[in-house]
Amino acid sequence: MEKFDISQLDNDDSELEVRYIVARYLRFWPWYILFIVLFLVGTYFFHRYTEDEYSVSGTMVFRNTVKPESRILDRSAIFSNQNSLDNEILMLSSKNLAREALSKLHFDVEYFAKTNIKTIELYNSTPIHVEVDWDHMQIQNVPIQLHILSTNTFKLLPEVGGFFDFNPAYAQLDEGIFDKVFNFGDEIETARMKFKVHLVNPGRVGDVIIFTLRSPSSLEEKMTKAINIKLVNAGASVLEIKMVTTVVPKGRDYINALMEAHLEHELREKNRNTENTLKFIEEQLGFLEDSLKNKERELQNFKVQNKMINVSEEFSDVLGRINRLDDSVQELDFQISYYTSVKDYMQEKTSDFSQIIAPSVVGIPDPLLNGLIQTLVTLSQERRKLLASVNEIHPEIKKIDVQMEKVQEALLENVLNLIDNTKKKKALVLANIANYDRQFSSLPESESQYASIFREYRLRENLYTYLLEKRAEAGIAKASNVSDNAILDYAKMGSLVFPKKESNYLMAIALGFFLPFGFLALRDVMDQRIRNQRDLKKNFMIPQLSIIGKSDNETNMVVLEHPKSAVAESFRSLRSAINYIAADKDSKKILVTSSVSGEGKTFTSMNLASIMALGGKKTVVVDADLRKPKLASYFGHSGKIGLSTFLIGKALEEDIIIPTANENLYFIPSGIIPPNPAELLQTQKLKDFLLYLEENFDMVIFDTPPLGLVSETIDLTRLFDLNLYVVRQDYTLKNHLVMINDLFLNKQVKNVYGIFNGMEDSGYNYKGYNYGYGNAYIYSQKNKYIYNYYGQDKKPRQYKNLFFKFISYFKVK
């Protein structure tokens, strides 16, 4: 025999749970569609009335220009490529560089055009150009309307602020300039404004342009904050300069101007040393030029006066040696002068070494000195770049100052040694010159004088020629200087960053679905009522005997007054189930209770008794709720005699049993409300009375107090053949069932069965939830066969209009 796999039941339950959840929330699909449409429409209008923002970017490559000498002198991180890039980032984001970039652009006036949807900045497409005199006081950040009347005239009007516009500058405008006709090109000047307006596009006559003045200082602050700089790749020295703007050409122009301003700034720094060299050479040439001309005239006059054409070979040889030695002395003097100037410069202990001249530029071939000066200049440039963004006490500035101090010490020591050595060389050369002078003195006096004048002329001529050569070399070096860095990609196109239209529409669809879904799910989680058979199965451990449909009739006597209704058929199903359970009993005692008042136990007791009586069973229904009786009012009885009067011995059994207009149906009212109902229901007299009723009636039905509110009902359950526990849909709370579940699981109550009262068709019942003992039918008004088959004498409920029908259809069960 094939073995049954019990785990298959769990799989079926899981599938049923998933199907239930899907069906429960899928039935609200019109709400999902409604919210999705609303969010999509809202997103569309948001996009339509929101100003688009674009990301514009350009890239620059920065080459490592650190000299090997600097790495030898110091191997700290200040010479690393990363720190150099950090300095470049600070430089690019400085206000000084922003000022240079803005000087190339016309951002001090913003132009706008109003449309029915939003205000658009015109930028390059503006038909006018406002020339502002920033040396004069100007009212800033206040929009002004300009009406182009003709190709020659225009009129100014104040821009009216909105309700939420609290800009106090509106009150500061000069009213005298408004509603007046001006000519293009005229200077408009008041105490607080001074500007000119030029017409750029004559074809835009009749347009209304709004312009706003922005001060250069506020623009520097704004553009500095708008720039975002980051390293493109960790392995490369490429920086991306990015900004978010509402006008792509405007952002593109600024980024390109900023990158070009950085290159120009760097080139100026590189040319600073060459310019200082040229200035030094020009000063020296200015002194030499007059002296050289004087010596040249003196030499010419001496030759004419003494009629000297040639000199002897011996004279020429000695003179040539003396001239060469004089050249050496002049060169050594030049070197001593340069070294002395460097020493004086160093002893000033300044932090700016932009004025120092490299020895290689002036023709002094000293690699160590040249390396030290280049390192000092590089450090000085790095320091100036940092100071554009930070202050003097910044840690990076302190690091550079320490490095510069070390280089200064080494440079000063080297210069002092060079001065000492050069002076020794000069003394040796002068001794040789003195020796040749003694030889030269033996020559004739005229030749000796000539030689003396010629030596001074040659000395000045050689030095002048040397300085001319150096000036030419310095000029060529300046002209050939290029920036070490370069623009890799200019800013061109912009990419939309706000609003993200595709993602916003997807988000709108998601919100349109999940917002009502989340609301429904949250309501289900927070709702502690028994809403359907699924909740009943999960929270009610007692076997379910029958389901009573919800009655739309105004009367509670549904079975007697509407015997062909769907509710009456529910009680017929309950009768069949009871007859099946207690088939061996000739007389059946049934107790009906619930958790709290209002769940329909009296309704169930009365209609159950009615359906039993209609089935030919002699039935009595007893109102045992001595605290809050209702049964007598349903039967239209107003007497004071009842169960309580019998239990206290003031009435007989025959006195309290009251027949009704229906055959086989009797009822016993509760009587007067006693002060001790719990004690009365626990007396022996009640037990004897039950035996009496059992002997005289086929069905004895007790309507008792709610079990969750009083204690005597638990004791009464032991006296009855069948205990019915009523649970009402959308009324009974889940925690109300905890007590009866505990009593049932602990076997403190027996023969107890559940009745699900007030059930409405939810439209998603599945196999596994409509079950019970006997035939448990659910009658739906949507079933077209029910009323014809049973001859329903009441028409289905009609809705007043489609709206209420729609709302009722999506009511959560």
C-alpha cells in the first residue's frame, strides 16, 4: 500500500495561504490603478513645472613636476603626487581663481523670460546686454522687467514679488526709473543704480525681459560652492571639474573659463622667474650702455689725437692677455654680485621667493645651487597655491614652511661658500693682471694710455654683449614656456541630473501600488477583529459547526418572518448539524453563549428555536442572561415573571413558560433582574428545572450571558448536551477568543462548537475555509439561482447610486 505523504498537507496550506493573500489584495486593483494614475499625473506636472538641472564637467591632467633634488632633500609626503593633486583641487576651488574665471564671462547680469509654465534663464539668447558700473552702488538680486518698445527705446517696470517673496530689496528700488521711456545706450543713473542697456537682437521688439544684477563677490562665493572636483582614477593624475546648473551653456562656459584660468595662473607662476631675470638684465644694460658709449668716444678721440693706427705685436699680445684676465675678473665680479644678492635675499627670511633668480638663467653653471633654488621656488609656489584656499596656520602650510627653512639653510651655506671661493679666484686673477701691468708699463706712454682706455672699453663691451645674449636667452625661454598641465576634455554637453524622469515615473508607479497596498496591509495588521473564516481558523480552536449569513432584514425574527431567506437556510443547516451530533438524544439541551455582548447569541438562540419549532420539535428558548435580558422584547412580552422569579421560589414552572403564536415554540423570559444572578444560576433548583424542561420539550435552548464577561456560564456548560459559542464577523476581537480556546484545550468545557455569525460574501472563499459539521452553506446575493429556487420573498439590496455600490464592493472583509 502506498504510504501517504503528510508533508503534502503543509504544502497545500502554503499554497492556499499565498492564493488567499494574492486574491485578498488583488481585488482592490481599481485602487491601485487610481493611485498609480494620480502619481503619474502628479509626476508629469512636477516635471513640467520644475526647472531641469544638468551636470556639466571637464577634465584636466596634472603632470608631476617635482624635481629629483626635492626628493633627495626631503622624502616626506609633501612631494608626493597625491598631495600635489590635493593642492591643485584647493587651487581650483579657490575664490581667487573663481574671480579670474568670472572676469572672462558676463555673469554679473542674469536674464530671464517668463512663460506660462516657468521662468527660463536666457543667458546667450538674451536680446539685450546690460553694462553695469560696479564702481557705483548697485541694488543686487532684485528682478527688473524691461519692455522692448522699439529698436531704439525701452521701458523699465518693477517685477512684482509673489506672496511668499519676502525680499526687502523690492522696497529699495528707485521708482523714478520706472514707467519711463529710455533709449538703448543711454546711461541710467540714480543714487542706487548705474547701468546701460544695449539692444543685441533688433528682431525681438515687444519682448519682456527680466534681468537681475549679481555682485562679483556673491558670484565668487556661489560659483566656488557650485564646483565639485574629484580624482577620476586613483592611478592617474586627472581631475574632473563638475557643477550642476540649470543652463548648460552657462555651466560649460564657467568650467572651461576656470580650467583656462588655472593654466594661465600656472604659466604666470612659471614666467615669474624669467621676468625677474629680464628685469635684472635690463637694469644692468641700462647702466652699461651709457658707460660703453663714453669709453667708445674716449677711445676714438685718443686715437685721433695721437694718430694711432696700429700697435706693435708685443703690445697686442700683452694687451690681449690683460683683456682676457679682465674678462675673468668681470665674470667673477658678476658671480659675486649674484651670490651676494641671493645671500641678501635669503637673510631677509621671507616666505615668498618669487623674486629670486636661478643661476642657470644668468649663466652660472652650478648644479647644486640651481637645484636648491628650484626647490625653494617650487615650495614657494605650492605655498601660494595653498594660501589661496587656507590660512597661514593650516598644517600643510606649516609643513611647507619647515621644508623651506631646511632648503634656506642649505642654500645660504652654499652661497656663502661660493662667495668666499669666488673672491679667492678673483684675487688670484688680479695678481696676474698686476704682473702684466708691470710689463705693460715699459711700453711708450701713449701706447700705455691707449691700452688702459682700450681695456676699459673691451671690458664694458664684453659685459654688454654677454648681457644681450642672456636677455635674448631669457626672452626665448619665456616665449617657449608652456604649462605643465593641460585641459584633457573641455566641458561640452550636460547630462540631466534632476529631475530623473524615468526613475521618477517608475517610483510613481511603485508608490501608486505600494501606498494603497501598504495602507491595506497595515490596516489588516492593526485590525484585531475576526474578518473572515481564515482569521477564524487561525484564532479559534473549537470546531466550527455552522455559518450564519448576515441578515439585511429589519427584524430579528428572520426565520419566522422570512422563512425562505438565505439566513433561514443557514439555521436549517445548523439544525441538521445539531440533529446529527446529538442523534441519540430524544431531548436536547443547548446552551448559546459568546465572548462579549453584541455578537448575536440572542439572535442565534431565538432563530435556532424558531427553526427547531418549524421542524416539528417542541422547543423552548430560555433567557438565562439575568443581567441584560433581551429575549422577551423580541417576542413582545412585557411581564415581570420569569426565570429569576422561579429560581427565588416566587413562581412555578407553568407560570414562566410562555407559548408564542407559532406552534411548538415557547419561551421563558428572564424576569426581574436579581442582585445575585451568578448564585441563582448555580442552585440545585436550576438543575431540577432543566430536568423538567427535558421531560416536557424536545429542544431546550438557553441564551446565557457572555462567557468572557461573567463566570457562571462556564459552570452552566457542564449541564448541557451541546454548547454553541457565537463568533461574529467584523465584531469579535481575536483576543476575546483566548479564554474559550484555553478552556477547550484544557478540557474544562466539553461539547462546545463554534457558530460564525454575520458572515458576508467576501468574494474570495477557497477550499479549506468553508467547512464544518453538516452542510454549511454560504448564500450570496450574487448567485442568481438562490432566490428563484427558494422563492425568496425579499428583493436583493439595491444601491442608491453607482458610487455607493463601488464603495461597498471594495469593502474589506
